[in-house]
Amino acid sequence: MTGATGFVGAETLEQLLAAGFEVRALARRPQPERAGVAWVAGALDRPDALDDLVRGADVVLHIAGVVNAPDRAGFEAGNGQGTANVIAAMERAGIRRLVHVSSLAARERDLSLYCWSKALAEDHVRASALDWTIVRPPAIYGPRDTEFRELLRVARLGLLPVPPQGRASLIHVGDLARLLVLLCGEAGDAYGGTIWEVDDDRPGGLSHPELAAAFGLALGRRVRPLPLPRRLLMGIARLDRAMRGPRAKLTPDRVTYMCHPDWVASPDKKPPPSLWTPAIAHDRGLAEIAVEFRR
């Protein structure tokens, strides 16, 4: 697997080990030894490391990618070319089964560089001769998530800054990881060539006022949504770029992504209930991370 040290990957690795899998995991930096895991030093731009990673595997789970980059080349390297390199290593080794973690962003290729790069990664997967399954999650949250922790930090003051309009689906990292584990097992063999959009089963996702109310319920106080005009968000993004350069977190590209009005998972693209259904509703999940946040 790739991305095992990240937010989604770390939870998925725990569940894979609990399910009895033996895992070879790619890592840029040295990792502590643990039973059931063989760490492979390297990165997505190292063909030798990828060859070592996939050798003898029954299935490859590709989670690694970038959500923020300073320019088009950075997004292409982290998402597009990185995925192409994983596929090439699988083809050299004769490995057929690939589970690729994408994003709802791939639906909107022309919206932003991030969206374009996620769509490009899917292009590489679909053009391959592999037995692939693509999973598109929406906003992911859960333990060890830094972005929702920052939202809680602001929301405890009674206001939640949000884009001017829109709705979005959520999914708890534990539910997403459970699906990925199922797809890596024998049950996943029946679902090659499919693209799934997954969420927590909330019809229509959450509007921004509903999201603010959910944060308020989790924190035990009233939280009001604070819609920020796109122009203001762009100004903040340019200021962040001026102050932090390539390390900026809020970029114009990310503002464009955030202001898109529809990040709701399509009901007709969900996995069959016989394979997987989500177990953690947003109210329960947000309450759990709010407890951790207060602690």
C-alpha cells in the first residue's frame, strides 16, 4: 500500500492488520517496526522502491497523493504521475488487482488544478489493463484529522467560516478504511472496473448551516455559519501565499475547490449494501472528535 503514514492510510493499515493481512507499505521516512508490516523506503517517484513494494502482492492499495501543491507540476507529480508510476510497477511485476483511492474532485476536471490532477490519476487507472476499483470519498474526518480539528478550534468561538454556498457529503475515516479493507479481500474481486462514490448515507449531504449546527451539537454550544465571499477568500489565499510561499495552506486553487456548490456523493454510484454500508453518522463522528479535541 501507498500512503500508509497519512491520515486515511494509518487507519486503513490498522484495519488491514486486524483483518489478518500482511502489508508492505511505502514510506519516505524510517518507521517503527511492527508485526505484519514490511516498510519499504521510497516514494512515488522511485521506480526501484515501487518495484520492491509490489513484488509478490495479491493486491495494491494506492492511497498516497497530494491535496495541496504550489503549481500544476506539483499536482501532476503527486497525483497523476505518481499513480502512473504505481501502475507501471504493477505491470512490470504482473500484479493485476488495484484499489485506487481518488476523490469526488475527479468529477470536476476543469474546476481546479487539484481536480484536474485527481481526474488525471483516474485516467491512468482506467487506461490500464489492471483489474481496478476506484473509490471517490468526499470530505474525510476522524481521529488524527488536523483540518477538522482546526474547524473545531474556530467553531468553539461560536462561528464557523464557510464558503458562500453549497452542500457537501462527509465520511468517517473508519468507515472508508473498512470499505478499502473489504475491497482488498476476496469480496473485492467481484467489483473490478467500478467507480464508487461513498459517504455516510446522509441524503443530499450537509448545507453549510447544517454543518455549523452539527459542529455546535458536537461542542455543546450554538455555532453560527459565517459565509465568506469568494473574493475575500481569494484575498486571504493571496496573503497566505505572500507570507508562506509554497508552504501556503489556503491557495487560490483550493479556494476555487472550496467554493464549488456540489460536493455531494451520487446515490447511484454507491457500493452495494451487500458489500458495505457506513456505520458512523456525522453527529456521532463529530461528537467523538470533539471529545478528543477537548481532551
